[in-house]
Amino acid sequence: MIEYDVDLVQRARAGDTLAMAQLLDRLAPYVARICGPIALASGADATQETLTAVFRGLRSLSRPEALYGWVRAIAVREAVRLARRDSAGVPADLTDLPARGDPQLAADVRDVLRRLSPEHRAMLVLRDMEDLDEKTVAAALHLPPGTVKSRLSRARASFRKAWSS
């Protein structure tokens, strides 16, 4: 986190509305990049819920330099919550994918992610798309590192199976 961000967080925490607006504008693309692949159709809603939670809870953030980790944890929580809501009662069907060479090949990755559980999507987004180490993923999801390792392995296996079908 650069010095500018720390100053911006401190000013926003002190009640500077312009600093809060700048901070939320700065965080929005980062939050959307996390929420979109996890919450899918509800990615925009998850982004909005995350930014609202940041707005409401920023004063509780004791260490401004921890902003991005704190925001990431909120984003994953909100994205998984909305993805669960959307997929309640809809079992994953990993067999109905477009064949290789199909005109929709460019949509395959998103389609495969859509078919995975929200928890597996969160694992893949944080580890493989955001390039976070397993310890950081574990902290963000409030899980033991061993659980992250096993879920990540299962998520990758499910993704590979669906991708190669």
C-alpha cells in the first residue's frame, strides 16, 4: 500500500467525505475484480455490498496499511454469500459444457466457474487469479491452511474435469 492510500484512509476515517469518495472510487475496480468471478451474475451487487460495508466499517479498521486485506475479506464474504443465494437449490452440472471448437469457446472459463461452488470459485479467484499465497487465502477466508490446500486441490480438479469434457 502506498503512502497516499494510508493518508486517504486516515482522512476518510476522520470524516472527510471527499477522501471517503476517493477511497471508494479507488477500491471499486479491485473489489469488482474479486466479486465478479465469484458471484457471477450478482457480481455488481456483491461489489456494491462490499463497498457499503467498507463505508460503514472503515472507522473500525485499526491499521490503515491493512486496508486491502480487510477489503478483500469483505469482498469474498459478500460474493460467496450472494453466489450461495443465487445457486440455492441449483445443483452443479459439470457435464453440460460446450465442446472444444464450439463458437462459445471464449465463454468456457466463465461457464466452468459458474458451475463450481462459490467456495471453489473463491479459492480459484484468490489463489490463481489474484495470485495470493495459501496462507493469505486462509486468512482472508478464515480457514486453516490445510483446508485451503485441500479445497484448492478439489476446485482445480473440478475445473480441469469440466474444462476437458
